[in-house]
Amino acid sequence: EGDQWGGDPHFTGGTITIEELLVEPGLELLTTHLDLGERPIGAWMKPGVFELINNPGKGDVTITAFEIDDNTGFMELMAPGVPYVIGEGETVEVGLSTTAEATDGDMFAGDFAVVYNDGARALITGTWEATAYTPDAGDVVEVAFDGNATAFPNVVAEGNFRDNYDLPGMDADGWDNVYEFTFANDVNVDVTLTATDAKMAFYAADFGGMGGPDTDNALVSATTTATDLEVLAGTYYLVVSTTGADYTLDVVATAMPAPDAVTYIAPLDGAVDIINDDELEWSWGANTSEYQVILGTTYPPATVVQDWTAADLDEDGSFTLSNLNPNLQYFWQVNVRNTTDVTPGAIWGFTTTITPPADLAAT
């Protein structure tokens, strides 16, 4: 578009063509230096993370390699398999964790590199550093205090303990310790923690597949008290944390009382027109470990249709009916137990009707 400013010679004119600016896609490291701090030798600790974003540019980026220049074997990458395609604006995280191959006090540093663009030697780099240390007993899961052999209340000073884990809760994480408990029977547990910025979390032995204690895999978390925890027989870890100079921990485990009976939800006692694929439903009572379902046309029912099975207490219980005959009265019962006792459920009844045919094909 031409503009004219007065007469000659102040005149311009012509055509300007603007073409789309094509920018090659590329990667950007959101974390260019990763300080892993002190890392316990031979123990799991939450990986540090390099975060990458496909920015700027248009189109996908194909990552062909993730690399670190650590010849000692102390560090290892936790990266997606390659080739890995990252779309425009997308991010990907690459973890950096430690192994057992180190000596107390060793300091490590190196580069992290990402090779991309279909095998061409296009790359971006960052740096990392870490210090290895040998953890004292109680400092990490792998050398946890033996909770069964500990005399409670237990008073512990900070000493050489580190802050190795992120625990649930709003209070600041401090240095932490770990206790391992093995219960031969189902128990109820009371925990009291006296400490500055007190935090505690109770974990199953497998940590929900996460490798160790973290914010999202605790069975129970609290600050200063956790009472009447229903703990089934097995192995567990209790992690406590404080920002103070010491803490006092008290743990009391008592035999779990007999379980409370379930509360039936559906079908109502005396219900009619029940068919196959309908469900028996109930809610759990306290102190329940396992359940059993009995069903039959006699009173009391005698056929065990679901033998003793671990109860999932996170949701109501249910059992799907099958192989019912039409126009008959059935009775059902749900029993529960733990290692202390068995509690039988009430006996309810229902009447069936003809189950409509299913999966028919018209010819």
C-alpha cells in the first residue's frame, strides 16, 4: 500500500509482500542447572527433574537420546524411551536419581544433554551436581529403625539426619527418620509426635509402587497425633519429620477389636423382581479385614459364593448375582473378620423373576 506525502519528490508507492515466518521447532530446558544436594548411597530418594518444553517453533520434535556424562555410575537417568516425540508446546520430565556406586563424601557434577531432530546432532544441555553420603540408621527406608524393637516414647536428636523425603501436609519438611513395623496380627495403632513443624506419614511396604515415601502414596498422614489407625497384618513404614533439634515419638499398638457388622444397602430385605446381574451392596463397619458372601434358597443360606477376600474399604462392598433361578426366594449374608474375630452379618431375602434373554441375534 503506497503513501503519498505531498508532491514530488516526496512520493512512495509499490507493493509490500509479507510471508509467514517459519521457525524451526526446538527444545528449551526450563531447568538449566539441577542441584540434587546430598544423596544417600544405596537408598531411594525422589529424583530431581529436568523439564523440557517444545518452544518456540511449529511442529513436533523427535528426541533421539537423553544423556549424562557420569562415568562413576552414581547417577542414572529416568527418561522416556526414545525416539520420543514431543508436540508443540508440550513438556516432558526427565528424572535424575542415584545408585549405590559411590563413597561417602564424593562430589559429582556433569552435563545433561538432549539430542533431537531425527538423529541430527542438534542438542540442548544443562548441568547437574550431587554429593553422596552414607546414611545413619533410621535416616532412610533402607536402614530404618526397627519399630518392633524400639522402646517408646523414643527421643531422637537431629545428629546427621537429613531431609530425604517430601511428606504430605502444609508445614515445612524438616529432617526425617523412618521406622519399620511388622505386625503379625491386625492391630489398632496410636501415634503421638512432639516436635517443631511435626509431620508424620504411614506407608505400606510397597509404597504404592513409587519407590519410597512421598506426598501422594501415604496410607495416613498427620501432624502431632494419629489415633485408632486400623492396620492389617503386614509390614509398614512410619516416617516422621521436624524442623527442630529433636522429636519425641510414641507408638502404641493394640489388638484390633472384633469387626463391626456390615450395613446392607440393596436390595432391600423382601425385595422382588431381582434378576441375574443385579448386585448385592453393603457398607463396611470398623476394623474389617476380609469378607465372605453366602447365598442360597434355604434359611440360613449355606452356599459360599465369595470366599474370604480382602475388603476394599475405600468403597462400598458389592457382589454381582448370577445363576439365579426364576420365581424363587433367596437369602444372603455378608460376614466379616480380622485376626481377632469373625462377625456374621444379618440375613436378608429377595425373590427372583425371569431374567430377560440377552445377546440374541436376529436372522
